Amino acid sequence: MSSVAVILAAGAGSRLGGVAKALLLTRRGASFLDAIVHTVRAVGTEHVIVVVGPPFSAEVAAHAGTLGAAIVENPAPERGMASSLALGFAAATELGVAEAWLWPVDHPEVKVETLEALRAAIGNHAAARPVCAGRGGHPPLIRRALFAELAACEEEPEGARSVLARADVIDVNVEDRGTIRDIDTANDLEMA
């Protein structure tokens, strides 16, 4: 099934002292962005969209370009993650793909097996969300039927959460702490 990964990488990394999370290195030595792109391509994802924003737009866009990703610029990411998500899904809508991975760049350690489990479980549901240790995580797999609503999610009270809360979402239990381990602080980075 044709798919796209919408990778949200427009943050300023302020809780990490002002760094581009997309360019940070995982334990294996790959950048967060490299790790995510490698994982989505391992399950046959044809397209990758990376949403970038100041102050690291140029650096992250240049790196994403070396990975064959399309770039979407969020000129004002301080409006919140929903602004980046909306721009990414507006671009995804134009591709004509059947499904999308919604992937914040601060979740670089998700396993290929998790993506396979989500794809196997989605069936006729609008989305499939990984759940680890009782907590919902990333990346959800989202069917095209929700793309337009996600492209307009900046108008929702809780952004994409509002859209997904009223959609037919199946929770898929996985043993993958990468789905719930987001890297937001220096302590998170040390533990990753």
C-alpha cells in the first residue's frame, strides 16, 4: 500500500539547550532523522516529508534532502506542533497515498517490527496507534480518510489529538519502548 512518513522536525529543541533534534545522534551513531527514514523505508514507505522550521530550517532541510525527503517549511513553528502537522498532512494529501506515518522526530528508536504490527492490525480502522506499557505512543499509522482533518488540525482544541479522539483508532500493544520514549531533555538523551 502506498504510504508517506510525515516527520515533524520544526522544533527549536529549546529544552535541550537549542539544538536541532533531527541532527542529534542515536546510540548507533545515525542522526535521529536518518534512523527514522531508514525504519520507514524498511517497511516500503515510498515518500518522506520532513517539516522544518526556524532556527534550524536550512540545516535540517539540507540533511533531509540527502535522504531523498521532500521538505515543507513551517515559517512559525512556535504556533505549536499542530501547525507543523497540518502543513505536513496538507503536503501528504497531494501525494495521493493511502496511508501516513505521523512521526515526531524525537522518537528515533521505533522498531521495524512495530510498524509491521501496526500495518497488520489497521484493517478497516482509520488509524492504528502503538501502545507500550499502557501508554499510547508514536508513530500512529493513519489512513487517507483522516488526512484532510489533520491538515486542518491547527483549528482543533487539542490539534491532532482532537481528530484522532473522534476517529476509529485501534490500539496495538507492542513491546517497543521507542514508541513512548521521546527525547526532550538532556536527561532523556542520556537515557536513550
